Amino acid sequence: MLDIRKQAVATISAVLYIAIPPDITGYKLCDPAENCYKEEFKPIDINDYYSSTTDLYSQALKSELNAIIQNHRSYSYTPCVWKALEEIDQDPENPNNVIALYTQRSIPKLRRDCGNGDDDAWNREHIWSKSHGFPNKNQDAYTDIHNLVPADKSVNSDRSDFDFKVGGEPNSECTKCKEGDDTWEPPDLSKGQIARMMFYMDVRYEGNDNSNTPDLELVDRSTVSKEPAFGYLSNLLEWHCQYPVSDVERRRNDKVYSWQGNRNPFIDHPEFVNSIWDYECPVRCDVGDDCTKSELEVVQADLKQLQIGMKEMQAYVNETNALFAKLSVLFANDQPWSTRNRAD
């Protein structure tokens, strides 16, 4: 029996050696994920989860959402966050890999950043940078999985703790990312997701619970490290409108809930953004669609312009018809052209 076990171990080791390039086999020794115990939260009815928000708006809605999503289950940064991200952000086409948010690159789970200088490894990116309000691991926001994603190590370093804003020059590695003066514009594919993650952080952390995290606030200006604020709110609102919630976000929300027991409200109810920040998405719709009030106003304005145009066109048609009627009478009388010309 012992020989059979040895043979099995040898076979598995050989397979691992073939499947994983020799230069990254060491990553499986870093912070073993099996040392983390996941407290599984079962799926819930979304309507029941947000039932207390009915007929609430603005600050009242924000306060109620804060009460709903606070006091989540928190985990150790190492190794539990590693294990959580390996499960939550797993590549759907390769279960051995994770998807890095900014580059969308598929990276082996074992190729984690373990401090060995591999710039192509993946590490844990705080979307709301930890230097902006929660630099210590004993603060709940530091390990909040709603705010953490896999990222290419070098791209994460380039992003630093910059505010999110449109503009800048393409990043050398993440070519669809742009770096400005202390600003970072992510790729279009991740803009909506990032915006909703930032909205979550603003609402989740109000400085009113035992999370050891101050009140985090989204602002429409540049910010600096150690400030519990982040910009730029106007760009995040635009991205939320331009890039609606995706199925990837919905699945991720479900998976994070299974770990933490709380959800991102702005994935489940995107309209909450409009109410809390008093912002109307400039969305257009076609006549006959089931439009919201703001969309109807856009259509009504278009119809008014169309009616004005139609009236002007009708006036032109009437003038043209009158001219042709006059010409018809003249031709019917068979008058010489000079006579007709003088008559006109």
C-alpha cells in the first residue's frame, strides 16, 4: 500500500511539474489557502434583503442601506483573501487561473505575488486604495472583498492610489488604461464595475460601527493619501450610467455574499445611485419603449422639435403648391412667356 501511495504522489508531482512552469512552482508554498475556513452564507431573496428600503430616497436610503450591509463577516488578509479571490474571480475558461481586473489577463492562481520580484504575478488590488482611510489590516475595509480584486502586480503598482478620472496617456502594460496627473482611467470594460464598488465603499463605511474604519466619502476633486475620501464622483456617476451592471458583476456579488454575508446594493439596484447622489443618467429611448420619466422628457423634447420642423415643412409645401397652381393657370391660358413674366 505504501508503494502505491508513493507512486501516486510521484505521478501527481510529475503532472504538476508539467502543468505549471518550473519558474512558478514555488507559488503553491505561499500562504496555503487551506488554512482559511470559509463561513458559507446561503443565497437569500433579494426582495426580502432590501424590503426596508421601500419608499426611501436620498440620505434616508443611504442610511438604511448602511444598516443593511454593515457588520459583515470579515476575514484575515492572509490567507483568506487570497482564497476568496481565487474562488470569486476564477477564470470561467480555466479553473486554475484568475482574471486580473484591469488587463483581463488570465493568470495562474499559483502565480501569486509572494515577494519574489515577479512583476507578472497577480496580487490583491484595493479599488478604494487602503491609503485613503484604512491602512491597517485590523480595519474591516482593508479586507472587504467587495473592494478587492486580482490585478497584475506591475499594473497595480502603476495605478498606485490615484483618483479615478478620465484622461491621461496609455499605460505601458495595460494599454486600455490611462495615467494622468495622479489620476487613473480604467478600461471601459471595468469602469461600471469600479464605479459601483466605490459607491459601495462610500455607503458601507460611515464611521458609525465597530469596523474601525472612518467615514469614507466620494468627492469631485483630487484627493491625497491618508484622506478618507476619493475622486472623482462625477466620472464615477457617468461610468455607472454608461456601463450598466453585467452578468459578471451579478455573479461576483453572489459569490462575495457567500463569503461575507452582505451585498453590493448598487449591483442589485442600480437606481439607488440616482437617488442617493441625485443624479439622472442621460439615457435616451425610442418612442414606444417603456421609458423612465427622465427618458420620456428627452423623447418629448425631440418630438417638440420634430413638430416645429414639420410645421416649417408644411409651410414650404403650401407655398410650393400655390406657385404651381399659379403656373398651371398661366400655362392653361397659353400666354406668351414675356406676358406671363410681366404678369408675375
